[in-house]
Amino acid sequence: MDRVVALLTGRRSWVLAVLGLLLGGLLVGAVGQAERDPDPLATLPVGFESTEGQALLQELPDEGSSAAIVLFTRDEGGIAQDLPRLGEVMAGVGGAEGAPVVPSEDGTAALGVVTVDSASATVAAETVAQLRSDLDAAVPEGVTAQVTGPAAIQADLASVFDGADITLLAVTASVVAVLLILTYRSPVLWIVPLAVVGVADQVAAVAATHVLCLAGVPWDESTIGILSVLVFGAGTNYALLLISRYRDELRTHASRHEAMAVALRRASEAILASASTVVVGVLCLLLSVFPTTRGLGLACAVGVVVAAIGVLGLLPGALVGLGRWVFWPLVPRQGQAVLSESRSVWRRVGDAVAKAPAASIAATLLLLAGMAFGLTQLRSGLAPEDQFLDTPEAISAAERLAESFPAGTADPLLVVTRSDDVAEVERLAATLGEVDGVTSASAVPPVEGIAQVRLVLGAEPGSEAAVATVEAVRASLDDADLAADAYVTGGEASALDADAGSVRDRWVVMPLILVLVLGALMLLLRSVLAPLILVTSVVATFAAALGVSWWLFTGVFGFSAIDASMPLLAFLFLVALGVDYNIFLITRTLEEARGHGTRDGVLRALGATGGVITSAGILLAAVFAVLGVLPLVVLAQIGVVICIGVLLDTLVVRTILVPAIVRVLGERFWWPRRVG
């Protein structure tokens, strides 16, 4: 360890820092991110009926295509007069040969179907964009053409992320820069950690995508954005802790190299413990039933490792190489008076807590319980039209289509089975057409031994009635013993199974995260009771954050429900990152307790670390709030919950609740360990 510290803080350590940053830049430029292979099954839950059905559809010759529905409406009057011309328009843009343009019963709209290449989201986006352009140029005057259906929704989702990574990176870096300037009150110092973390972010994206490719784990458009936010948040937190220690040591050492060596030894324990905890937590996502969620977990693990290596390996050399002046105008000098931990605002808060620790615990728990009350009203499951912050054309067209056609027309239910018997498929369609909630059932002739029945539902997508219809269709297949290997997929069935997969993940992955994080803390602290208290406090923070977020979602943002996948990801990041601040506080408490006892040690630790931990918490909360720049409701919801949770953990739990518990328990806090 001493040799490593000497290498990272010695007189030539700046060379290592410069070479590391240059090599990182060259790696990003020369290698770049790995290309993502399109996999239509990657976002679907493994082992569920709808996924099995989609896998069967992939065996068809046109497996790389999906339907785009063109909706025609006239500004004034009926659409009947335009049907001949609209038929010509559809033929000109690739409509199925001989397929008619179908008018609605009320005569206000008509629709046609175009098969679109959807082998990848990028291809689908380009094809749908061209289709929309061609339609705008070809439709008669007074007629509006909009494109919806599965292909259009896929295309609009891809368009949401077009350039989003660059936007997210720019906003994240700007937020971090502003907060670092406010934290350090220096026009220069902020550049150093931002440069190191910025390079780490880009290296992490390259490394993560190549690791995912080698491991054969898929990822989606949001993975790199979430990874970037995590690397910036965690990396900057580690940098804040190291720089805070370094600045303190500069006031007691003449040599900046010696000061950094001491700071690195003391800060590295907390940083490595924190990074290990986060890595253990995010790797739990590998047990998710969603392949892309597994990819997110593996990518985030790689990102945190890269961030920790960047901060511990490159930041010390960069700082000592630049010298003390980098702190200008508040340059720390040897012998300079340090703000006593007993005079800091956080020590004064700790002293107030120490006067009435039991009352502080009770008041804090009541506050958290009150905030968590919103959980009693929580609703899960977003309808398709509610998943975007800005409504894209595919969604608005689907809403308009539902006014003139059955609501499920834009994305019909599919029953897929292996059969060459046309008569059997016709009987299956006739049987399923009798199910309540099904407005029409049409058999698709078998192709290469695979047959389909398309069911149009009358209920609004995402509604309880639509869910009931899917369940009734599945029950009808079971009861009638029709097509034993038939799978109900597409449309509402896929959404229903995705919600079920998310519930399964919550019951399996969340407890595992708690167990592994608890185990990591037990190894770090060599204690049983302290880790139990810390993990419980973070779980309480999550419950309070989710509860109060629900009120914000419904009362301020106008969200009708939460995305089914959001609680797991918010829980993961809050537990893994929320424990960080407790690690920073408790490892310092352990250090102080050896000379001053646990009860006084926690107050000294709070006074010494309060400023840097609060700065880190505010910065991390702001960084995750940046997810709101991406126009997807699920990412905005994750950002809000984590932002509120981190602020709660930083300003309430770590500042009041944990110190109060330590004051009450004293040396028993470390049970069974003895701290002298």
C-alpha cells in the first residue's frame, strides 16, 4: 500500500496523471463505444408468455418488420370522398398491395397499414420519418396523415434519445461545474476534478459497452445516460472527499506530497468501501428478468470502478503537480488555523442533537413516516400515452384513432402458435372473437408453420378493462384446450407481462441488494448492529422519498402513475449511494472514537465531515435531477425520487438520525466489536 501511495503522490506523480488522462482520451477516440446489436427481445421479461410469443414471431421471414398504421382525418367534413385518392397515396408509400384504406363507422377518419423495417430502432426511426414526409407531400389538401402503431412508437422512442447523450453530458457537466465552483470558491480548482471525472465518464462508456458485448448482455438507449449520471455523481463525491482531506493536511504538512499521501491513505478506505458497496448493489441487477436491466447493472458496475480508479489514481498526481495555488484565493498554508470541528455549523447541529437524542430520533422518524404516507396511494403502471413528457405523433395519433376506431386498433393483441392447419386457425379466431372485450378477431394464414390471430380490443390501452381482456383471452385458450403451444403477445399482453416482471424483480432483487450491502458494511465495520442501523435508515429514507415523490408526481407533474420499473432502480441507487454518506460519517466516527469515545467521536466526525458530505449530497441530488432533461417519464421519476432521497439522507438522516442513535447507544453501536 505504501508503495502505491508513494507512486500516486510522489514528485513524478503528475506525469502519471497526465499520461492517464491522455491515454483515457486516446482510448475514447481510437476505440469508441461498442456498437449495439438490435435485439427486439432485449427489453422483454425472460420466461413470460408474451416474450415467448415474440420469440416465435422472430422465426418468420419478415421478423425484422412491424406495422405502421396511417391515420387519415379531414379538417372539415367526412373522409369518404377522399378514399380513392387515399388508396393511391397508400400504394405510393408502400402500403400492402390490394389492402384497402378502411374508413371509420362515423366517417371522420380512415386508416391504412404499411409494413416498416424495424430490425433496429435507428432503421425504424429513419423509415417512419421518411414515411411521414412522403405522406405530408402526397395527401389531398385538407387531409391530415399521422403515423402510429408499433413501428411508429418504436421510432418515436428512438427519436427521443437522438442526441440525448450529448445533451445529458453537457447539462450534467455544467451542473457539476457550477456546484464545484460554489463549493470550493475557487476559479481554478473545480477544473481538476471535473477533468478527471469527465475523462472517467467517457472511458466508462467505452469500457462498459465493450464489456457488455463480450459478456453477451444487451443494453438500451438509456443505459449510457444513466451510466454517465452515476459516474459524474459518484466520481465527484469521491473527489470532494479526497480534496477535503488534502486541504486539511496541507495546513499541517510543509510538503504537499506528504499531505496528499496522508489524505489518500485516510480517504481511500471510505472511497473504496463506498465504491465496493455500489458495485455490489448494481450487480444485483444481473438477476433481473429484463435483459437490458441486466446490462444497466453491469455497465454501472464498470462505471463505478472506472470512477474510483480515476479519482484515486489520477486526481492525487494532478493536484500535487499543480501545487497549492490551485486552491486560490483560499490557499491552505502550513500552520494556518483550521476551522475547529467544534466551531463548525455541523458540530453545532450535533451538539443540539446530543442534548436530546431520543427526542431527535422520535421527531426524525415521525417526519419520515409522514412523508412515506404517500405510499398508501401509490399506483403503478403507465399507459403508453403517459410514458413521454412530450407527446410524440405516434401517441397523439393513437389517441385520435381511438375516437373513431376500437381503442386497440393501433396495437392489436396477437395469438401466435405453431400450426399449418388453416381451418384450425380459423376456429381459433372464431373462438377468441367471442371473448368479452374483443371487438374483432382475424386469422393470419400460416407462414412456415407459424400462424397468428390478431385481436383488436375495445378498451383503452393500459386500462383495467384491457388487462381483464388479456387475462380472459389467455383463460379462453386454456379452457378450450385450443392450440396448446399458443402464446398471447403484443400490445396489452406485453405491457401486462412487463409489469409482472417488474414486480418479480422488486421481490427478488431488492432483498438481495439489502443483504449484500449489509454484508459489505459488516465486513468494513466488523460490526453487526451498526450496519443494520445504517441500512435500515437508508430504507426508511427510500420509503419517505418515494412517498413524497408520489404527491409531487400527481399534484405538480400531473403523472397518473409510476412506471413499474422505477421503484427498483430508485431503490438501488438510493441504497447504494445513500449508504455512502453513512460510510463517510461512520468511518470518521470510528477514527475519532479510538481517542475520544464513540459518543464524542460521532460529534467530532459530524463537525469534520458535515460540510463535504453535504456538498457531495447536494451535488449528487442535482446530478440525478438532470435525468429530467430526457423526455421519458420513467427517467424523470427516477431522478426526482433519488434527488429527494439523497437530500433527505444528507440533511436529515446523516445529520440528525444516525448521530442521535449513536449518542444513545454509545459503544454498543459497534456490537459485537469493541472500539477503544
